[in-house]
Amino acid sequence: MNNADYLMSSLDEYFEILDRENQKRSQIIAKSLVKYLQKSKETNKFEALQMAK
């Protein structure tokens, strides 16, 4: 019985760690996506200004 309890707690800890890792990755991806979109927006403004000339 003790082995089963230990196994369950370590599995729970494992999945908690996985969840935390996934959250970190999601935040990093979201931040880089925001930066990319902002840069592409700026480029489009720049291109629009060039075309207007």
C-alpha cells in the first residue's frame, strides 16, 4: 500500500511539474508572438509610408 501511495504522489508531482513547464513555455511563446506581431505591424506602417511617397 505504501508503494502505491508513493507512486501516486510522485505521479501527481510529475504532472504538476509538466503543467508548470507548459505554462512557462506558453508564456514565452505568447511574448515572442506579441513581439513578432508588433514588429510586423511596424514594418507594414513603414511600407505604407514608403508607398505613399
